[in-house]
Amino acid sequence: MSRPSTSEQPSQHMVQGVIAGLTAAIFILDIFFPLGFAVPVLYLLPIIFTVRLVRPMAPFVIAACATGLTILGIWTSSIPSLQPGLFNRSLVILASWLAATLIWHTTQKHTRRKLEILVEARTAALWQSESTLHSFFDATDLMMGVVEVVDGKLVTVITNRTAAAVVGTTSNSSANHPLSEFGFEPGAWDFWMPHLEKARRSGQTVHAEHQFPDKPPVLGNRSIASAVTFIGLSAQGNPLYAWIEEDITEKKQLEQRMDSNRRSLEASQTQLRHLTAQLLTAQEDERRRIARELHDDVNQRVVSLAYEIDNQLQQTPDLPADAREALQLVKNEVADLSDHVRDLARRLHPSVLDDLGIASALQVYAQEFQQRERIPVHLTLQKANRPLDRNLSQCLFRVTQEALRNVAKHARATQVHLALTFSEGHVMLQIDDDGCGFTPQHRQNAHQGLGLISMGERVRLVQGTMTISSDIGCGTHLSISLPFTGVGNEQTSHSAC
């Protein structure tokens, strides 16, 4: 029998105390108040009370005690003349053992019945659990099963319906068959045995991928992802392994398509970058050509026209006052036009950039910006210790142009700080304003976004990095780092004041 629970132990102790007290009371009664045959018969009461105890040998223990006390009562009775005979007490002893035997038999029968009910309940629960497990086992889309290694070959013990459908059989008929009968390639054993040994030695799940011939064969092989776990030994002492497999053919095909699309996208992006670089180069060349044409041809013609008007004024002193005034106005307009053409040529491509370098070009452009926009520009310009490549100089100048243009159009700034410095292998350009700033959401605005994209593309083409940090009311910080050699990328951060 099972041991009593903690909650039952106090009641068991109480019953034991009652039995012990009752037995002692009967013994005292037998000594001092002998009533013949009736007193020893009372020993049957504690034997009957053992029904309340969970110990199966308790009736026999009390019967043995009653036998000893009954015999002892013959010699200790205070009235020897009234002592019952030995025959009567022998009958009482016999009745005690019969009662103990009957109680023990009844208790054992009741215990066996309770045990049978418990076993039936546990069996029903186990069957229900097994039925639920089998339902899940067969309902899942994953392929599951148990295999046994017998004489170096894998033999199926059980498979679910999904796995059986893949090999073209039923889950019942696939049991106890070598896997070679289900279409596995001959080299499958060489592939699987190291994984099985690893799972057995490590006690962990081992993952692997393999190919399985599809049904019908015209569809080719299927890609299968497997997980194998060692679960113990069979009754014959052979290793048993539980396996779960998933058909990842479509996933692999999708990954291949995505990888192909990614390579195509990368090729398209590379081609686009080359086209962008060519476009910017062609744009710079065209700007340089137009600036040269404006400066060397158009502006010279305008200047010549101004000189011609001035000569006419000097050679014809007898011109009427109205005509002389009109010619003077035309001369002034032509002079202004010459200035505008020269300024336009500088904006298209400043000759100082080629003649004196990036620092001088930035200084000239900052002065023009300050005069035009009435926004002070504080310069920190460091001379380069070696000549810069023309592409780097053009990038720095165009980024400065676009950045200052954005300051004038959007920032509402009162001052700008521009710094050009050189470090080991890098040239740094930093532009800070105290304007209204912007958030990443504002950057999506078309007017701002195109300018920033243009700057980032120019920086990337010369393998540099661009960092922009800004927030509402905190101004904007633009940092450009161009290596003489390196890999370029663009980074934009959003920071608070």
C-alpha cells in the first residue's frame, strides 16, 4: 500500500492512540474486574479498529498483542477463583486471529479494488494522451518519425502521415522497413551516420540539410531540413532516434530568387552609380565649357560693345543731349551685363578653383554668399599639404554651394561657421548654422531631400562619408570626410540640442 499523505498522518496517529489505549484498558479491566469469558472477547474491538489503519499487518500485530495480554491475564487476575478456564481463553485467541485474518483479507480486497480503479483511470488518461499525441503527430505538416539503427542500417519504427506521403506509402506500412526501400540515394548512409553518432555522443539535437527525390521524379529533388535527436535504446539494445523534417524547397527557391534579384539590384545600382558619376563629370565639364565660353567669348563681346559705345560718345561730341544720355544708359547696362556674365561664369565654374585651390575658392564663394544673402560666414581654412585631386576639390566646392544654398533658403540662420581641415589621409569639411534645423520627417520634403541626396551622391562617388545632425531649433551640422583612398558611404543622424 502507498504511504499516507501528510494530511492523513494526524488521523492515523489518533487511530493508533485509540487502539493502544483501548487495548490497555481491556487488559486492566481483565486484571481487576474479571468477568469470565466476556472480558477477553473485548480484545476483538481494537482488532476491528485496525480497519481504519492503512498498514496491512496492523490486525495481526493487535491480535498478537491481544493473545499475549489474554495469556498474561490468566496469571495476573486479582480473583483467581473467577478466572475463566484456559479453554475459553483459547477460543478468544482463536477468534482474535480469525478476526484479524478476516479484516486483513477484506482490507486487501478493498485495496486491490482501489488500485484497479486507479490503474484504469491512469490507463484511460494515458490512452487519451497517446491519442492526442498521435492526432498531433499525424496532423502536423512537418515530417516526423522514429528510426532504429539495426546492423548499420536505418529502419523506420514509426512515421506520421506527412512523412509517409512523401515516400509514397502509408504510416502503417512504412514501419519496420529500411529507408533504402523508400527512394533514398545509396550514399544516404554515409551522410546520415556521422550526424546520428554526433547526436548520440552529444545528447543534443543535430541539424542537417539533404536532398530527397520528389514524386514523380520529373519534379527533381526536394530540399529537406532535418533535426535528429537520440532518445534511447530499443528492447534489442539498438539506438533509437527521433527525427523532424521540413520541406524547405520553396523557401530555398525563394531565397535563390531573392539572391538573384539582389544581385540584379546591385548590378543596377552599380550601373546607376557609374551613370551618375558620368553625368556629374559631364555636368562639370559642361559647366566648365560654358563658363569658359561666357568668360572668353560672350563677356569679351559685351566688353567690346561697351568700348565701342564709349568710342562713339567720344568721337561724336556734337550728339544731342538726349542721344548722348541714351547711349550712356546703354553703356551702363552693357557694363552691368558684363558683370553678370562674369559672375555667372564664376558660379558655373570658378577659375580660382583650378588656379589657386579649394581653400581660396571657398573663401571667394563665402564672401560672395555673405554679400548676397547678408548672412555672416566665419571661415577656418587650412592649406593643404599636398595638391588635391580635381574630383575632391569639385566635390567640396559643390557640397559647400548646396549647403549654403540650403541655409539661405530654409535655415533662417543668422550666421554660418565653415571649416576646412586636413588630417592623415583625409580632408574634412564642416558647416554649422544656427538656424531652425529639421527632423528626418522634414528631410522627405522634395526641396530639401533632393539637395541632400545630391550632396550625398557626390560624396559617395569620391568614396567619402557625410554626416548630418539636426533638430528643430538647434541648427544643422554637416560634416564631410573625403579620404585620398577609401570606401565611401553616407550617414545621417538625428540628434537633440
